[in-house]
Amino acid sequence: MRPFLVVLVTCASVELIDASAHAAHAARQRDAGAATQQGGPGIPELLPVTLPDLSTMHASLQEQLRAAHASVMSELQRPSASPVAVANAYGNLGKLFMATRFNDEAGRCFRNAQRVAFREFAWPYYLGHVLRNEGDLAGAVESFELARQLRPLDFPTLMWLGRLYLDLSRPAEAESRLAEALTLHPDHPAVRFEMGRAALAKQDYRGAVTHLTAALTLSPESTVIHYPLALAYRGLGDLDNAASHFERRAGRGSARSTAGLSIPFQDPLLAALNGVIQTPQAYRERGLDAAAAGNWPVALENYKRAIEADPQYAAMRVNLGTAMEQVGDPRGALEQYQEALRLDPGLAEGHYGLGHLFERGGRDQEAIEQYRAAVNLNATFAPAHLRLADALRRTGQLEQSVSQYRQVIALEPADQNALFGEAMALVRLKHYVEARERLTEAMTIHPDQPMFRQALARVLAAAPDDQVRDGERAWKLVDGRPNETQHPGAFETLAMVLAELGHFDLAVDWQRLAMSAATRAGLPQVAQQMAVNLALYLRRQPCRTPWRDDDPDHRPGPAVDPGLFDKASPK
């Protein structure tokens, strides 16, 4: 029979797709399984698809897979079943298999869907991903090329083809597909990055530098770009730039970096797989991903769905409580934490969440009780130890706070908040020698952290213990650094040091600057409290109080809202 032609209309052109290409592809796929399944009239022979062992899966996911498989069987047995309905049934089952990493079963489903509805873009596209996941790169290219015939301007298809051709050491073909992607999104860093890799593979070093530099300009946090860019510069003989990018390839000097070996791009069909599994664990993962991205409303919705699927899931109620706090529903959060602890009284995270909520509401004693419960249940729960230490210090229970800070430091030796909190508790206990030593040690761990340098300078300049004070050493810590922060406390520290060295006129100037900075920062009460030291310097007397008892540094913790639990839940 003469093959018929299907006319595909795109926004750019009209392309003729020869159905015989799909028939040839389907014939090659038959090697994937000798046995076949037969549907109703008009349905070709199909590969058998059986359910694998599901015994280790969550019950709700087992139910999903069995229902999807039953839907396939039902469509095959219906005499009037349409090819589209059969293809969709196989495709839906294939997506479930793909999401649960049953790649062989997923591949069979997508092959069957493609045989029945060869003009549907999704089936060769998903099959390409399955083959890619299995390491069959040549097969993946064949499937993605079929998908490209159906949608010539699909950006993700062109990008995946470009990457696959590069992995197959076929840079010319990669460059061809990536050039098509570049016309669609000329300012996408992923396209520029892959174009740079293709140019590098062809030893077109100048072209590689052009594309990779453009990618880095578009996405400076993507440290994965530096290595191929270094190779390109080395190919050009520019060893200085090559060395610079080799040095930066691990993300040194960057606040954040993109992990992995490529730059991500949006892929709607792959993203859709995230929603096909409906288990508490799946909803949890989606919620955690959304929370990590700061998308708390989406996280909230997924946590709610997880609890709907499993109302006894105590730990998930803690996650839901956290999300409710983030969207401004403290009363709802309180209910979730309390319900989590009713379901599982030994859940340390539930006590921690409840403690933090009580802190925000100004209920310190209840917060301390919850944090104690958390650390008693889990002695290695460092954040709970830290919250407990802060609450104890804030309420004047200083010896106990030191003990808790040291628990944190034993678990996390470089924890900045614990190191600083311990030193501040020692200051309030008037253990100035020990405070000085702790701050000195902290500076060796965090040499670029201003809070340790500022705190040590204050102790050296204003401690009432003559054996501790060392004005010259304090000056070396603050000299030339007043502009590293506009915090009023930094200016006040400098005034203390100057007064200790006898430069009272300069101390007056810096103290007044500190007071002005506090006023501009909306802290008029702090500015008034600073007037005590100003009066000392005007009388040409040094300060002998490194921090006032009411200094904000002595009150760690979240902002307090006494009416927190009176607020109505948002709709």
C-alpha cells in the first residue's frame, strides 16, 4: 500500500511527515518483545505490558498502577475502542512507570502508544527520555528525531538532541539542532552553553569562547561553565584566562553555584511527570522542592494533599505547620504541631516547631519546655539545642545557655550563631577572659566574619577586667573597617576603642555617628541608650561596659508578636 502523507502546520512552515518513517521505526521496535497484545479492530499488534512486583510500594501507588493497567486492558477489550483512547491509556500507564523508574515497562507502554497514535508528539518524546535514562543514546536520538518531525520548533526536543549528539561525539549534528534552538531562545544560557560545548568538540575554540562567555554573562552563578571555557581559552593559547576559569570552576568566590554538568531549562512534559504519582511521599517531595524554592503556597498545597492521603502522617503535619507559618497562619500552624505530637509524642521536630511558634508569640517558658523535649528526644538535634540556648540566654539563664551552646558546637564546630552566643553568654557572666579566648578562636574559624571581630574589639576595649583589655590590639581589629557595615553597633565599637586609647574627641564623634545611624535605622530607643556612653566620652572617661544589659545582642531570637495567636487564619 502506498504510504499516505500527513500535513503538519507549524507557526513557521508546513512540513510533510511520511508515515512510512513511523512504520519503519515501529518495525525496529518489535525486537523489544516477541509476544504481542491484540486490541480491537484497527488496533495494531502491541507489545505485552504486565505489572512488575509492586509489593514494596506505598499502597496508594500500587492502587494507581493497578488502576492504570486495568484501564489499558479495558480499552483493549472494548470493540469500539478508538486508537486515541488506547494510546492515551498506554501513555498514562507509561508515565506512571517512568515516574517510578520501571523503565522497561515504560518503554513498552510508549512504544505501544506510538504504534497506535504515531502522530502524537508526547509518545516518542517520552520514549526518548526512557531510552536516555537506560543509556541507549542512539535509540534516544531516533525517538527524539521523530518527536522533532512532529514539532520542529519544540525547544526541549532540540536541546535534548543537541546534548545527545554531543554525548555520541557527533558535534556537527549537535550544532545543527542547537542552532535551531538558538533561533527560538537566543538569550537562554543553556543554549549558549551547549553551543559552546559543540564548538569546543569541533576545536572551534574562538566560537566556544564566544558562546560560553555569553552563557556566563547570562548566568554568572552557573560555575559549570568555567571548565569548558578554560579548555577553550587553553586551545587559543590564552593561558592566563584558562587558569582563571580553571580556578573558578568549583564555585570558589561565588555566593552560590549551579551544581551538575549542565544548565537546566524548562521542560513542560518532564515537569508534568511530577504530578502523576499521588502518594504521601510524592506530595512530600513536591512540597519540599517548593519550600526550597521559597514557593510556600505550593508547598502548603502539597503537604495538605499528603495528609489527605495519609491523615496519620505525623511528620508531614510538622511540614504543614511550617508552611502555614510562612504564609501567615500561626493558628493553623499551632493546630498542626499539636496534632503531630498527639499522633507521635516522640516526634522531636514537632516539639521544635511548637517551640519556635511559642517564641514568636513571646511565650518563652513554653518555648523552652518544647525545646527541652526536642533535645531530650534527639540529642543530636543541633537546631533545637541552638534555639534552647538562645531562649535560655534571653531569659537570663546564662549557665544553662552556655551548656547548650557547647552542645551545638560539639555537633557543628563552625556554627557561627553558637560560637557567638556562647561568647555573649560568657560576657554577661563576666567571664571576660574566657569570652576573649572564645572570640579569638571563632575568628580563626571565620576570619572574614565581622561580628566576631567587632565583639572581640569590644571586649578588648571595654571589659572591666584590666587583664583582658588591650586597646592597641582592639584598634588593629577595627582600624580601616568602619565602612564594612553601616550597623550602628560597628560605630559604637570604634568609639569604645578610641576612648580606651584616650582619643575622647574622636570617640565623641563616632558615638554621635552611631546614634544618628540608629535613629535612621528606626531605632530611636537604642540611640537614647547610647547617650550613656556619649556622656562618658564627653567627661573624658572610657567605657567599661562592652554591652548594656538591654543591648539587642543579648536578646537573640525571632521578632515577638504577643498577639500572634489572635490573628485569623488567611483564606
